[in-house]
Amino acid sequence: MPNTLEVTKDAIEQFQKVQKHMLVAKEENAKRTYESLKDDYLALKAILNVAGVNLTDIDKIKE
């Protein structure tokens, strides 16, 4: 069973990956893709907030 640090690390990595894809989708004007990724972004952001992660430096989207 993974510990809290491993779960948080995984969530941060997923959060950064989703943000990267969102930025590419926005650049390419892929609105449906961006909105689909935004659901994952918001879910991961909520998880990280509950885990007490400070998103100030890693949140590039800021939505």
C-alpha cells in the first residue's frame, strides 16, 4: 500500500502532465480537448489542496 508521500508525489506528477497537455491544447485552439483535460486538472488540484500541497509554484494554468 502506497504511503501518503508516494500518493502525493504521483498526484503532483499527474497534475504537471495534465497542465502540459492543457497548455498545448490551448495553443492549438483544441477547445474540446482543453475542457476534457480541465476536468482532470480540477480533480487533481482538489486532491493536492486536501493533501496540503502549495500549488503557487506548480500551477501554471491558475483556473
